[in-house]
Amino acid sequence: MDMPHERPHRQPGDLEIGVADVFMEREGPAIHVVEHPPPPEWYLRYERARPRLLVEMVAEAFGTFLYCWGGMGAACTFFIATAEGQTTVGSMLSVAFAYCAAILLALICCASTSGGHFHPAFTIAFSIFKGFPLRKVPWYIFAQLLGAFIGSLCVIGQYHESLTLISNELEAAGKLKQIFTPAGPASAIEATIMPGRNLGWVFFNEFMMNFVMGAVVFGILDPTNIFIAPTNGPVVIAIAFFLVIISFSMNGAAINTARDLGSRMAAAVYWGHPSLVFPAKYTAISILTNILGVLVGAGFQILFLSDTKRAITTGAKQMLAGTSHGQLAIDESVPGITRVVSTAPMGRQISVTPSSMEKQPNGGSFTRTEEAV
């Protein structure tokens, strides 16, 4: 005998009430949105004339700037408040959350323009595993370093008075080297470790954090991953950054070559003493280990967790159809295998509208119309 609460309309395989509610259609009055007027002619002329690579570099620089500026700002707040005895202002949790929010904003604001690398290791990984043009790699890394350098200088400038006061007090007390340890003001800008720390464990900690980040980010970006919508990717990536920072930064956490090297250059400009800003062995670990970790993590995800035979999600197809400049498409030319491929020719730029990438009526692969610019 059927219970009163059973629903005869429910079909096998239907999602149950709960999170499935977000998929329900809502009825209500239509909402009218005023249409935007077309862009002014001067802007269209400017848009046609600007170099595409320059735009991407600006996006990479600004995204890395946001990441460094937001995270280091919170670190300075925490350090200065602690130095002044204000223990209720800031914490390691607030620093981790600031980096999380900063990378989220960077991805939302800039990823649609440049791809949202903000990290030399990911630029290299995208080139090796995803076909990112090799000719763009050095330009992207330069832009990332520049953004980190400027972001670090801005934080130093905004906290100049407090950082200078604390640094002068330590130097006057004969504790110059302490400035560049976790107990000193430079630790809010650059990655530091306590003198005498076992560098083997520092290397292992840095490698593991970046191995996990590489595997997780490539898993999030996998277009066959049914558990995440493309628009939710920035949020989950930000959560992953929050996890590694809050869990392992006490052991030293450079995480990002651009953030580490850019901040060290800014610290050298402000404090001087390059031998203390760039301690030889630790600097090599902090700058290079994250590249190795990300590459191994990304390779692990590609080799063991991804599968080109899985169907690409509808959300991923929609994102690809409207991707910036149409440089990605879906290749179904091999029966049973669906791949995301780069379609932008080397050496020239492509202008493609979202409507120019459409599914063929006979169910064939996605096609695009191209116009050289």
C-alpha cells in the first residue's frame, strides 16, 4: 500500500528533494531589462587596434597584483597588530581568508581575458598539458612578476610608517637579521623561515602544497567533471588556496613563484640587504619547488584522473562556445573520444563571436568561423 507522501509522478533516476531544488523552474512575471546602447565608436576603434597579447599581459599582471595586494595587506595587518600588542586584530585565519578572497577576485575579474594563470607554474603546466602557446609563456611570466612586484610595493607603501618604525627599532637594537625572519616585518611581504630550519622539510612542505594545488586545479578545470559548473571554478580554486595556506603556511609557504620573487624584489628595494632578502638555499626552494610541485600534480591529474572518453558537461560546452576569442573548441573527430582543443593559429589573432561556434545539425563536431585581425 502506497504511503500518502509518495509521489506517483517521480521517475527512476530523478533527483530527490534537497539540493535538487536549485534545478526547479520558477514561475513569475517577466522581468524587463533595459538594453545597453552600442559601445561608442572611439572604444571600438581602440579595441580593434590594441594588441591582444598586451591585453592578456595586463590581465595577468592585474590578477597577480590583486592576489598579492590582498594577501600581503592582511599579513601586514596581522603582524603590525601583533607587534603593537593588539592580539584581537587579525590572525592566521584572516590572512588565509584574505588570500582566498584575493585569488577569487583575481579570477573573476581577469580570467576571462587571459585564462587566469597568475602563477608561472600554471602557465608552464598549461603549455605542457593543454597546448598553451609556448611563445606566450615568457610574456605571461613577466607580467605575473610585474604584478606581484607592484602589489608588494603598494602594500609596503600603505604600511610604510609602521613597517619603518618596527624595522628601525630592530636595527637600532642590533637585530637586523630578525627583520627577515618570521618574527620580523619582512615576513608580511616575503616568505621567510626561522634560521637553522631543516631545508629538506621546507622543500617537502612546499612540494606537497603545490602538488595538491596542481592536481586540484586541473581537476576543477576538467571539462568532463560533472561535480562542478565552470562558473564555480574560481570559488573552489580559492577554497583550495585557503586550505593549503591555513594548514601548512606555518612551515613556510611561498606557493607562487611570481608572488615570492616579486615580493623579494620589492623587499630588496625597500629594506636593501639583498643577501638577507634572498638567502641562497631557501630562495631557490621557494622560487622553484612550487613549479615542480604543480607540474607533478597536474601530470598526476592528467595521467590518472582524467579521461577523454567521458562526456563533456553541458556547462563546459556553453563556456567553450563563448570563450574569449574562440581559441578553444570541442573535437569529436575520433569516435568515442571528446577533447578540448586549441584552434587559434600560431602567429595571428582570431576574432570570433559566440554565435560563430555552433553544433552542426547532424550531431557533428563544433565548428567556428574565423576572421583574421
